[in-house]
Amino acid sequence: MRLRCAFLLSTILPALASGVTAPRAQSQPASTSWTVSTVDLSKPSIEAVEFLAARSQATKDAPISIRPAAIAQGKLCSLLKEQAAGLYASPLSVYRACFPDEPLLQAMDFPFLASNWDEARVLLNGAFGAAVADGLKQSGVEVLSFWYGKERVLAADVPITTPSDMKGRKVLTPRTFASASAIDKNGGTPLHLPSGETAQALSKGLAGGADTTLEFFRENLAGVRRTAVISNHSLDPVVLTVASTVWQELPPEQRAYVEAIARQATAAQVERFRAHSAEQKAAIERQGATVSTLSDSDLRSFRTEPLLRASELHAADVFASRPPRTRAAISLQLKGQAKGVYYQVYFATNRKLRDRSFENELGSDLVYGKAEVELEFDELAFRPGELLHDLIRFGAEGKGIVLDWTSMSRSPPPDAVARVPRQMPAKAPMVYVHGFANSLEDALARGAWLGWNAKRPALVFAWPAQGPATRPGYETARESADASAEFLADVLEDLGRRYDTASDVDAVIHSMGGRVMLAALEKLQARQAAGSTVRFRQLVLVAPDVGAAQLQEEWPRLKSFFERKATLYASDHDLALGISKALMNPDEGARAGLAPPVAVLDGIESIFIGPNELSLTGHSYHVANGIIADDLMETLRYGVPAIERRGIIRSTSGGDYFELRRMQAP
């Protein structure tokens, strides 16, 4: 089962799964003015930079105000080497010119890695993007996001769709391994000319074709060569970066803010890229020329033995510092084998184990294990920086969720995962407790999404959230939740005792998972001797399916387990919690995750999500990108209090809680 937006479109009952007091006394940091320096950007990227600047200036109390400035390549290189404050956006090829001695910046310079930029998302989020991010980090530059680069085409008098079309043909190419080798190793002759001379060279018959950008073809070549095939065999993504020294010195609220607007700008860039690409193709057709795309079989045909051998030799140099498993994945991907990105999730479960299968009913033992969850990325997931390399693997695409049966035991995760020193952003484990009617696969996939997005290990407590999605099934699940509390208490106690000092361990619960968590904390409290209570950093309650009265009664006793105030997300259009209140728990009154009213309790920062959630049930917004994810990641990565998170405003209705700003379309 793969991680898809289908989570948000599940039926209402299965989705049933599952304010603040005084603000902090410290003042918010003074706003800083930054420039986003750009070099050689296409129209979609220029518009994304303008969007980023406008978004930073739209909020009067934004901690960093950004303005765009186009500069020369040499100036950008100088600013990066000086570690000057600000953001930088340019094609990867520009960074390669700035840092020519860093081999990992050649990671995208291979032929036919993807037939289009949507396919390239896996590359950017996977082994190739990770290599680029590491190479830039070693050069003193932090990657905030990858954006789509320019589309490349093979322009000719007749379409170049097979290696035989190259034979004896002179083709004008840029000076990249990808372009030159794609021509040379398939029987053609690459010629390197400045782009400004391309049209004249073709008109004089000095070459039979050109490897250029779609935009250049429309503006300069459509009247010279009537056909173009989109090849994208030389990927040159736009990279949004910041100097490492500057990044490390930023306070948490400013780093979190920059990450959030980078996510939003990435969505804007992809949206604008797609629209711009369609406009370019339509304009070319109006000029009487044609643009087509290489089919999968066409792409495979270009991977001839000479080209593969040349690519393998090039890869051996570029990726020499990569781990063996990464090099193996890269080798296969260069040969055209699709690879998926897998995130390793640890889990603990009290589900019954039978014949190498976990059933959705109570077992008698607590079993620990790990699984690999294949990730599917949407436009906002382009943040490869600070990858948890030990938790990422690149394997055959389409496996979904793979349990590691050799890892099953009663032993919790090793200290290398479970005991991580305090740091910013947090890298300690995040405990996730799912809700009602979630299968083991659901729980692992959602935990993987949160872990990947927060860039930290995920430990999923996969209790048997029994169904079916009926009232009797819901009541059975409540009994299962209560019976699972002792097991979760074991997990929390073991994790908490790993730390001698302050811990960055966070707990995230969804829906009925709140019932399991509150009961587990009660049991854990009963176990503790005076003065030996384990402590965690914070608790995040997403759409908790617990009574507001119950939470108000129990939280004063339980908040001592957490260093910071808890965060509670509530909605007024959560259909699942509406059913819970009206049909499943009619005698308990208001649900803590359902407004109105927004639950306001001492020691909890309540966040009303407003109209920023568009799924069918309005219940599973913790596994969807957008402004809610921005706020959630700001909380999980940096522990920034609500009063300092920039996607939040004070309640406009006079309540003692917070509201998310209304989401704006990119």
C-alpha cells in the first residue's frame, strides 16, 4: 500500500481513526532583510522567486523580508564563498561552476535520467538529489529546495528519436557529459558553440540538429528546424540555497520560517512551470513547428552499450564517496531501471502475530520491528537537505511497504536511533500513534510521511485499531485502545529512560490515538517513583477523538511528562469527529478536536485550522502538505511556540487560542 492522497479521500467512518494561555514573555526577533540572488532563471523560476518575496512581505511581522535581485554568475559565486546572508536560486550548472572541484555536483549530469520533470522528482528526492545536497553542503551551501529546470529538446529537420537518427549527424550541444555523450556514444558528432550562434549555424547547414532548451527553440529555432523532441537528458534543476554559516546561526523561528516559505515557493514554481511549458508548446505549434516527447521505448533505445559503459565510468568518479548501496541503486537507475525512495520506519505493536502476519486484533506481546515504506512525493516534498541517510534506501519501485521480518523482536530500537542528543532541528525519534480503523500499512505509511517531512526517525505505535467502521466496530476499537495503553506505556518508558538529560522526543497522536496516549500516560504516571518521571519534549494532538472534558480533567496531571506546552489542532468541518460526537460518544459532550468551541486548556496551545483543509472527511490533515503541514513541521523540527510561528495568528473571534492563516493559492 503506497502513500497517496487517497488517505484524504477515504470513507468517513474509517477516517474516524483515529487557545493557549498567556504567550511566551520573550519578544519576537527583529525582522531581517535578505536578498534572494538569482542567476539565469527561466520565467517559472523568476515568478516563483517573486512569489517567495511577496509572501515574505505580505506579513508585517515576518522575521525575514526577502527581495529578489538578478546578479551575474561571478557575483553569486563570490557571495556564496563569502557566506553572505541571503537566499540563492540558480541552475545546478551555476553551482558547478562556482565549486568545480566538488564531484558530487555532477550528480545530475547523466543522459536520459528522466523523460520529464515530474519523473525527475524521484531523482531529486532520491540518491541523485541527496548527492547534490551533500556536495553543496561540503562546499558550505545548504539546499532548501529543488525546483524544475528548463526543458531540453533535440531540434532537427526530422525527429531524433532513435540512436540511428544520430549516425553521421553533427549536433550542437552544451559542454556537459550528458549531452555530449548522448550524441557521441550513439554515432553522432557533438559540436560545442555558444548558444547565440546556434540558429545561424543551423541555417547554414553546419549541423543537423541542436540540443537546446524548449524556450530557446521557440524563440530562435522554430523557423530554422521544424521539429523538436523533448529529451531532458541533461537535467539541470534550479536549486534554492542558503550559506551554511548563515543557516546555522539563524534562530529556530527564522529557520522554520524560511523552510515554510521555501515549501510554498516550490509549489508555486512547479505550478508555474507546468503552465509555462504548456504555453511554450502551444506557441511553437502556432509557428508551424512540432514538439513531441520520447516514448519509453525510445528512451530505452538510447541506452546503448557504449553509452552505458561511459556513464558507469563517469558515475564511478562522481559517486565514489557514496555508500555501496547508494552506488548500486544509482548504477541500476542509470541503466533505466525505475527506483523508488524508501523511508525506514521503526514500529512497536501489540497486534497478534500469526504466520508472519500482524492481524488487526489484540495480541499478548509487544513486538518491535522495522519496515521500509515507499514514498510518493507531491510538489511540496522537495527538501532533501539534512536527509537521514541511515533511514533512506533506494530500491525497486512498486513494493509499497516491506516489513523486515529479521528485525522482529522484543528489543526496542538501538540507541543510535532511539537516543539522539538534543539539537536543532530535532533528530530524536518521533512517536506516532494512529487512530481508529487504520491497518498496519496505514499506520506505517502515515508515520513514514511525518518522519520524512520532519527529517527525523519515526517510531510508530501500531495498536490494533479494530473495525469494521460501524458503531459496534468503533466500540470494539475503544476497548482495544484501552487494552493497548499498557503496551504504549512500555514503549514510552523505555524511550524516556534512554535519556539522562533533556530529550527532543516528541509524540504525535491522531484521532483515537489520543485515547491510547492519555491512558498510557496515566499508567506511566502510576509506575513512576517520586522524582524519576521520564520526560519528553512535546505532545502534538491532531484531531483528537477524546472528550474535551476528559482532556481538561486529565491534562493537569499528565503535562509534567512534557517539557513544552502541547499543541492541539482542531477543526469545525471534521466529519469523522462530528459522527463521533453525535453517534459514537453522545454522552461525552464536545470532542477535543472538533470546534466549536475550540478547547482551551492550561498547558496546551490550541490551533484552529480554519478553511485550510479540503479533503472529503476533513480529518486526516496531518498527512497532507500545505499550510497545516508547514505549521506541523515547524513544531516538530524546531519546537517553536505558537506565538512565534508565522503561519499563525491570534484568534479573530476573541478566543484564547490561535488560528492558521488562510491558505493562499500559489
